[in-house]
Amino acid sequence: MTGRRVLPAVSAVSDPDLRGSNRQARSAQTGTPHHHAGSYTGRPLMVRSRKQNVVHIADGDTTLVALARGTRDGLPVFGWGEAPAGLLTTTQLRAAGLSPAGLDPLALLVFRHRKPYARLTVAELYSAVAAAARPEPTEAQRVARLRNLEYAQRALRTCVDCAQEKDYRVPTSTRQCWSCLEIEMANAVEVAA
């Protein structure tokens, strides 16, 4: 099995010297007593209330071994902060200058937002090793992008009443320039009076 690297699975601490809180560990190292040192219950530092399964994820020439919450659509499911380091979302790949480039996802990241009514969010995780570098845009693509941006900016500066392009963005609530808006407000006051 040359060329294959197996990463260790995340597990709870079973060595009695490594269990307990950080304060207890510091007080044991420094020799200074801690007022909660006698309240240790013997539980491991990292206790998960949900059942997790050990999964093996083939990532090119390496195999990632991790604890997953279960499976969904045949893919292992990880919670927030539980995914192996070699798996990235499309946003993380884009920030690294990479692209999934037609790769199938290897796992899923499932999480909820802080608001209680927020829906469950599912993000696909891709291999960082197998991801391809994002191609640079061609000159024609750059020119087309700049032309489209200029067209959008011109639309934001054009008044819908007088159809003149202003040197400022017209308010999005009325899409009118200030002079047309003043005229309309003056007409509204005259009609009301």
C-alpha cells in the first residue's frame, strides 16, 4: 500500500492522563490546586450526544477516515466543523482558486443557521486534491463582462421619466432623478391643495 495515506479517525480521549478540563490539566502541570479539581466525573473531554459512524472516503491516492453523522443520498454527512480537512465546499474551492470541474461530491456538510426558523442547509464537499485550477477568463470574456457592467451602471443612472443619464445613481425606490422627483412632488402638493 505505498502511496496511500490513512488519516486517523477522530475519537474521544481514553487516556486518563489526557482527560478532564484544561484547568485541571494546567493545575496538574503547575502543581497549583484548582477549586474544581475534585469535581471531575471521569467523562472524556469530547462527548457527542449523537451517534457517529466511522467512514472511509477515497480521495485520489489517499483515504480519509473520519466520523460522520450518517449518510444522505449515499454520501457521508458531516456537521459544522466536523468535515475532514481535505474536503472543501465550492465557496472554499473558489477562494483557493480551484474548481470542482465536473467532480462528484464525496460528502455533504449539513448545518442550520443561528435563527431557529432557518432551514437546513446542505453543502456538497469536494476533494481539494482532485479539484482543477480555475481557468483564467479570455480577453473576449473580460471585454463582455466590462461591457455588461457598464450597461448595468448606465441603467442605474438613467431616470425613467426624462430618460436622461445622470452623473449619480437615481434612487431605486422611485427610479427618478431629483429634478423629476421635485416636479412630481410639487404637482402632488398642488393637487392636494
